[in-house]
Amino acid sequence: MSRDPSLRKLRYFLAVADSGRVTQAAVDLNVSQSSITTGVRELEEQLGVSLFQRTAQGMRLTQEGVRFQQQVIHIFQAVDEAFDNLQDHQPQLEGDLNLAVSYTVAGYFLPSLVARFQRRYPWVQLRLFEASRPEIEQGLLSGRFDLAIALISNLDGAAPIERQSLTHSPRRLWVCSHHPLLSRDTVSLRDLAHHPYIMLTVDEADQTAIGYWQQAGLEPNTLFQTSSVEAVRSLVANGTGISILSDMVYRPWSLEGRRIEHIDLADPIPTMDVGLAWAQHRPLEASAKAFCDQALSFAS
């Protein structure tokens, strides 16, 4: 067996690390579960370490796995930069692009995409604006913003705004590493109703949560409301409460280094959908079209 791991195996590893499940990684990459399992096992054999701890709840990164994950992320960033730097930039694109982003997009989706766009189109004057959903909708319609990357699942369906989906991020239950719910075969919202709940409020996450709780005829036992994802992460990791948030903002460790587990729920929980948005009555300029193409390529 070659000691040089392929990029394919590294992609398998990252997909499992991101989702915590081989089944989900196989769906995300459109390959078989056996391919994922074999690829990860071969990586571990080549490295001589265990990258994951196999549990009933899924695949949990070991400390060695966490360190390896960061290195692999750097590898793919370098690969992206190498391809971008060698791509033909002709005809040279110039112009302005006023791009609005929501809070969650700004922190968890935007940075790598913007860096790639700026490398490929260095003569486009890109201006970024963090804004709330109502501000984004108003800004697109008024012409203040040329384009937006937002939670399109939150946008007003009646507004004359075009939408292009980029990614659908599942929402799962977050609990601390010793939570009793981890021992259950299935978990429903009804099982959670008496547990202290940490409610995230940013990007209307609280309104979305209340919607699916009410649809189940229930309401969460809200202990604390906060606009800080890190506050939710730390409170959950320390056993103060539970929360339901998307995989996009999930990280297996809090700032204090405590473990966070996530659990699939039996109830139908809507995904958090990130996408592009622009005004229907205003044709996209060349710079905005280029950004849309780059975003679609980035998300694929």
C-alpha cells in the first residue's frame, strides 16, 4: 500500500469529521458507505493512529484526528490557491460588487469563498456588508446591495427576490458528552421538552426554532437566549442545557475544550438553507455573475 494518501481519502476523512457519521458523509459526497469506511481505515493504517473513536452516536474525532483535520484543511486550501493562481484570468474582469451577508454566513461560510474570489478577480472592488434579513431584502430591492449570501430559508417568500441555493445544512440536537439522551436509540422533541434549552437568537434562529416546536405541539424549556454561538457551545458543552443548531455552526469542542455531541432527531426539523439572493427587477452585473459562478463552484 502506498504511503501517500490520496486527496480522495482526505475528502472522505473531512466529510466524516464534519458530519460525524459515515452515512451522512456518503450522502454528501455521493459515494458508497463502504468507500468512506475503507478510505478512512486506510488513512489510519498509513498514519499509525486512530483518527476517530467509533461510538453508537457516530464517529468522534480523537485528539490526533482534530490535529490532522486542521492540517488537511490547510492542504485543500493550498490546492485551491494553486488552481486559482494558474487559471487564465482573461478577459480581465473589473467593476464593483456590493455584497450583503447575514451573520451566520459571515462567520461560517464566507471567508474561504471571498478569498478565492479575490484571488481570481483581483480587479473587482468587493465591498462586504453584514446585515439582518430585513436589511438584506430592503437593500437588494433598493439597489444598495448588488447581491447577497443569506439564509434563503428565512427570506420573505412574497418579496420579488431571486434565490439560488448553495447548501442545505441539517439541524441536530447538541448535548454535552455525558448527557443521558446519548443512551437513547431515538430522540424526539417531546423527549427534550423538560430539559433546559439554550436558544440562539441571531439570524432569526429563535423564530425558526419556535416554529418547529409549535408544529409538534410543544415549546422549549428556554433557560437562556443569546446571539452568541460560542455562548451556546460552551453552555451545552458544560451541561447547562441543550440546543438544536445546524451542522454548519457545529464544532465538536467548546472554547474550554469540552466535548459537544450531536444527535439526529426523530421529528422533521427544517434545514438551514444558505444561498444567493438578488432583486428580480435588476439584472446582475458581470462581477455579480462571476461571484455567483464562484459560489456555486465552491458549494458543489
